[in-house]
Amino acid sequence: MPPQESQCLDSGLTRPVNLSTESLDMMRSDYVQGSMKKSSTTEYTREQLLSFVKCFASDTVETTGRWKEMIDSVVAIPSALIRYGILFPLRFVALGASTAAFFITLPIAVTLQNSNLVSLAVKYYCKGILFSLGVKVNYIGQKPEINEPHVFVANHTSYLDYILLSANKFPHAVVMARHTGALGFLQNNGLNYLHSLTFDRANITERRDLSESLKRHVKSADTWKNPMIIFPEGTCVNNKYVIRFQKGAFELGVKVCPVGIKYGRQWGDPYWDTRKGFMHYAYYRMTRWMTSVNIVYCPPVSPRIEETASQYSDRVKDVIATSIGLENVNFNGMAKRDLLLAQAEEEK
């Protein structure tokens, strides 16, 4: 999702700006000096930030009684042996085979300049990844196929979200930072053939122009068979809450296809805490018994006359939260960095 202008809770609150090391130090000082003092770069007080820690908290194991603890202890050893000794090696091999097949097929599709073959390769690679991670998906409702300008919008819990949606019917274009190496090759010769948009994080002008590029993208008929998927929360949330949607996707003035993503929690915490890194999360998922997910496709929503982008985003957010039973809260995900700083100070 391209950087968006934040929405404020009221006119007296300041907008976030790009954070430098110096500004982070200033915020840390503000939090220490007084809980009711607002940082110059956040719309929240320290206490308000801490009240939203619940949106980014990982699951903790709850004690349910002595006998349950004893049973869990006995079962834990064979469970670990199977998950780490059998399932993980098999899934690792499956992931390797899927990756090899994809990178053999992709250059052929690119050489032939066949976008349909590229789309098919990405779709089945996504299916291979889900299989290798032990993901069981239940798709509820019909995925819309629309021949007019539109975008898909979903809540965001982990990097699996894009893969889950792109494995069903057709893969999606996506907005992401430009990379080098293997991921850069995948972008330049795979995702870009799906009309994805990439940008240089260090280039402020390029990031600013991304909004206009997105507007041109959704209005081009060439992109409709691989429509853009946007995660307007702007960050991963723990799949218990839906936080404020940034309004960029809703300023396009086009139809929105809401998608609700709800993970099962019985086989492990679905939330990707990005501070722990991509490989940590992938390893965690590959060593669970399975990962169950419900994907709910809601009916497409159109903007109303005289409706603001913020009102449009709130309406779509309500649809998604209701469809999958998540709690709807009004927290600006662009302030997550501020929240983590406040939490770190609280834990000292």
C-alpha cells in the first residue's frame, strides 16, 4: 500500500510525519516526561497508544488446570517429534520443489511474453506455498470478476494474506517496495507482468507519485484480470481487531471488493510480528500441525454520491469486520511505531 495521508481523530490533533532518529528520540522523551503529553509526531497520547497494544499482541498460553497441564506435557513430546521431525522436513522439500518449478516455468512464460502463463505460474506457486506451510483454506462466497475499474481490499494479518487470495481463481497485482536478488527477479519478471507497482523506499518523489500511478493502474482495462489487492490497515494486526483503513484506496473513486480474512487460532498464533522477521514466521507456520483460514468474499461496494473517502473506507471496514467477526477499532496503523516505543518504555 502506498504511503497515505493520515486521518486525524479531530481537528486539534497533529498529523504524523516521516520519522527520523532525532524525532524518535523526541517521542521517547515525551512518553517518559508525561502520559498526557502528545508527541509532536503522533495524534495520540501515551495512554491512548498503550490502550491499542491489544491490536498487536501475540497469543499467550493460558493455564486451564493441573490435569490439562499434565496431559499437555505428555502429548507435547510426541507432538514435537512429529511436527519438527516429520512434517517440517516434508514441507521444506515441498516448498523447495514448488519454488524450483516456479522459477523454471517463469522464465519460459516471460520469454514468450505470455501474461496468462505468468499469471498461472504465480497462482500455482501460491498454492504450492500454502501446501508446504500446511494451510487449509475455506473460501466462502464467490470471488468477484469485474470488467470495470476496481480494487480488492482486505484486512491484514501476515504475508500469507496475499498468497491466500492469489491462489484462488486469479493472482493479484500488489504495491510493494523494490527489491534486488531473487525477490527482485520475481518482481521484475513475475509480479510486474501482473501489473504490480514497485517503488524505491528511499525516493520520496517516487513514493509521492505512486498515488497517481495507482489511479492510472485501476482505470486500465489491462489490469482488471489481475486486480490490485490493497491492505489499507497499512500494517499487520493480530486478527482479533480491524484498525482504521487508510483512505488512499478509497480516493480512487472506484468499486471496492471487500475480503475478510479470519485465521483459526487452535493451531498457533496467526499474527506475524514483523519484528521477529519473515523466516521466523515461516518456520513457525511450517512446524504447526496446520493453519486453518476462512476467506470471505463480500459483495462489491461502490462509492456513494457526496461520500468522502474516509466515510467510504469506514463503510467497507464495517463490512469486513462484520463478515469475519473481528472487533472494529479506530486506531491509525501509521502510529504503530509510536505505540511500540511507548510499550518499550512501559516495560522498562
